[in-house]
Amino acid sequence: MKIEKIQKLKNNKYKILLENKEIITTYDDVILQNNLLFKNDVSSELLNKINNETLYYDCYNKVLKFIDKKLRSEKEIEEYINKVNPDYTEEIIKKLKKINIINDENFAKAYISDRIYLSSDGPNRIKQELLKYCINEDIIDDNISKIDDNVIYEKCKRIINKKIKSNTKYSTYILNQKIISDLLNRGYELAMIKSILDENISKNDNIIEKEYKKLYTKLSKKYEGKELYSKIRMKLYQKGFNYEEINEQIKTVE
């Protein structure tokens, strides 16, 4: 098949016009690899080769744009290629590894840094998320172990102090349980959480006093005497106050 014209386009592309008026839009790599600038005609075998290589570079360039948006794990890239054109998955993965665009070690380092400094996640949650990307567990553990313990501690402390300040209606016990549950879910170690709580949370007598007054005002309309105090005790206990602080509060007003 005779080549009538080869025209250079934008974005490293070329347009090949054949004598049968067929137009092939391909890439400069395909042009150079097949020495097309110096050929007047092409065989059917070469046309097939050009078309296959064009499909490959179509897929490859889409993958590069996908990666350019943000750093990707090998799993993400493989899944993306499988959606675009699975025929080239193995070949493209191999090439990207060779030129170090796919590097799960670098991905893990960047991911851990982002989650440590730009989220409320703790190390355990970060690890679980990275495992979903099929990152080798040894790589994850090695990079997480390099995080300064003080950074994790101060981050956990800030979250806990914020929760203490914004949850003034709970008893000390209930507040402790809520904070422990939340911080464990965020990926922090129990020992660290308890240590910070011991340093920063204190019993707030005003909370039980306020709750007592609200309950007394409400329940005294319906009950009196021992029955009233029994109802108040039960309600305070349900709110998370222990028997000792409940009895202490009631003694101060009886």
C-alpha cells in the first residue's frame, strides 16, 4: 500500500494518508520504530504492526495520564489497564517498572506521609488501607516504623483534647469509652490512647451536678421522697455515671 502523505500533528502524533484514502493516526514512536518517514509504501503485515503498536501507545498514554494525576500503586495501574485494554497489561506493567514509574516502595512512603500529616488516621488504619492496595506487608511495616513516635503521640493527643473540649455532657467514664473506641477505629494503639487520657482527662463534677438538677426538675413533678431519688439514681447511672459519684452528688443536696 502506497503512502501518500505523512503529516505531523500535535501531542507527538502523526497522520498517515494511504493511497486508498485510509487515514491512520499514530504516534511518533511508531513512526520512528518502523522508519516510516523514509518509506513510500507499506505491506499489509506492516500495517497490522502499525495498528497494533498504535493501540499499545493509546493504552500506554492513557495510563501515563492516569498516573500523572497522582501517585498510583501497581494494583491500581493494573486494574486501570485491564479496563482500557487488557491485551497490554503485562507489557505496560513491565515497562513502567523498568523506568521506575511503578514502585510500591515509593507509593507506600508517599501514602504514609500524606495520611500522617493530612488526615486523622493512625498507623494501624494506614497499614490496613495500604494492604488493600496489595502493598507488601514488610514494606508497610518498615516505613511505618520510621515515623517519629512523638509525631504520632502529638497527633493522637490533639484529637483527644479536641474531643474532651467538645463533649462536656458525658461522664468521665462514658467520655473515656467514646474516645477509646473512636481512636482505636482511627488506628491508634490502646496503650497510647489510655496514656494520653490519663494525662488530659479529669473528672468534671459540674457535669453530674447539671444532669442531677435537670433530672430533679423533671422528675420531681411526678415523684417524691425515696422514689424520686431512686429514679434520679437510675437515670444518672444510665447516662454513664458510676454509683460512687451519683451517691456523692445526692448526699450534697439531701
